Amino acid sequence: MINIDAISKTYSNQVLFSNASLQINPGEKIGLVGRNGHGKTTLLRMVTGQEEPDSGQIQIPGDYRIGYLAQHIAFSKNSVIEECMLGLTEHEKEHYWKAEKILAGLGFSDDDMNRPPSDFSGGYQVRLNLAKVLVSDPDLLILDEPTNYLDIVSIRWISSFLRSWTREILLVTHDRSFMDSIVTHIAGIHRGVIRKIAGTTPKYYEQIAQDEEIYEKR
């Protein structure tokens, strides 16, 4: 479980968060929504420790593992399968079959497994990064636009994979139908705070519209 408690964050006089809070409970799959530039990526970076809030705190249990899909490309192994296996936990570090299964789901062929990562396009290199995150089996899976560079078959595969995920997910994507097929909750950034509701994006935006109507009347 992660508790984001009364955080504030300002960039160049733009207030992204003002006393905002969010709790991610066991088993929740949360879609994070909000307008571009309103703090979605910043929130992900604060949860992963890459940035700090100006005030407030983010409480994460000491043994809680977070897997984050990085867009940065940097590989150290000579083959796709070896690179993917770097993501395996210590007690599963020899379970190459687990890496193979996820790579195959993301569109890598049997012949691709032993090819160098540098042989592949940028899109397939991002897929390899995604595979490394998925095999790491974290407590919280943070995915920022995971469907970029995926074809329809791979999107269907990862959608099914994430629906069967038993732990927590924090997902950012412009593909609303993909998000709604996976999440149990929506957390929206609006007017500097975070509001979480059970359900999918239509329910969230309906609630926001009602809130805005009340806000305008006031």
C-alpha cells in the first residue's frame, strides 16, 4: 500500500499539486488521468523517488517493490532473452521461460530471443524495456503509455496480462478503452488535487462535470 499525503508541487509558478492526497490499496488498478501538463508524469516520478514533493510525504513500505516502465533505452546484454532476464527477481533469475513467455506476448519471435537488442527498432527496444518490468513481478506496476509502439495483437496480450495481475497498477495512457478494460479505479488530477473513484473513465468524468457545475454556481 502507498499513501500520498498532502503533497504540494510547483514548477515555474505553476501549481501542479496543492495539499493533494491519494492512497493506493492492495489489489487496486488505478488509471491516472488529467490534462497534459497537469502533473501525471510528475506524480509518477515522485512515487518512484526521482523527484520530491515541495511539501507533504509519500509513504512506501520498506519491502514494497515498484516496477516502472522507463522510456530511456540502455541495454547491457548481448541478446534479447539475457536482457529481459535482468528483470527477474533473485529467486527466479534462472527462469528463462518466464522471460520468453512475456517477450513472445509482446511480439518477439523465437529467432529474436538470441539477437542483440541493438538490432531492433526503437519501438521494439521499448517493448523489451516493458518485458523487463513485467518479469520483475513488482508489488506496484507503474506504466506510462505502455501501448506506444505495440501492435493490436500485443495490445490484446498485455491487456489480458494486466487484467490477471493480482497486485497494484498505476497506469497512464491516452488509450481510454485500454485503460477502462483494466482498471478498478480512476484517480484524476484536477485543480491541483487528486480525486479517486471506483469505476472507469466515463463515471469519473461524469462526476467531474457535476462538480464543475456546482463550482460554477458557487
